[in-house]
Amino acid sequence: MPEDTPRRWRLIDFEPRFEEFMDVEGLRGYGDIELIVWIWIHARARNPYAGVRREPGFENLWWGKIPESADNLGRVVTCSYFINEVDSTIQCATFGWHTGPFI
């Protein structure tokens, strides 16, 4: 692969984890949150480090709030996942809610 070609990351388990989160939280048809999260998920394939931080005490575990995913209760959707540099994979751990502050 030429050096100027960006790396493409392979997403693992994002779809089933997000589907499970939507079902448990009753988010089907819940405004634009579903679309916003899907767009964010697919952006991970270009740059899994964008807008997230490494979780201390866990090897390769990253966590972040998904921008523009706030609901009318003041919560924002979050996601945690493992980044494996060796095989260019990103494996979803979980989706959840975060309640402010939204720094």
C-alpha cells in the first residue's frame, strides 16, 4: 500500500452492539440519534482516534461521546472500543449514555 494511502480500519461488533443498545433503550425511531450514531460509527473506519480518549488501566480501550447525539433528557450517546494496530481492527465493547457535563 502506498504511504499516502490512508489506512482503512475494519469495524467489528459495532452493528450488533448498537442494535442491542437501541433495543434496550427503546431508541427505534428516536429522532436523528440513530443516523448520527451510524455516521459516527462509519467514521471510525477512517480515524478511530478522532474525538475519543484512551481509558486508563485498559490496554487499547478507547471511549468517547458521540457529538450531536444528545437526547431531550440531557444525555449523550457514548461508545467504547478496542483498537488493534497490528491487524487494523476496531472492536466495539459497548454503547451507553453519559449525562453532563459535556466537556
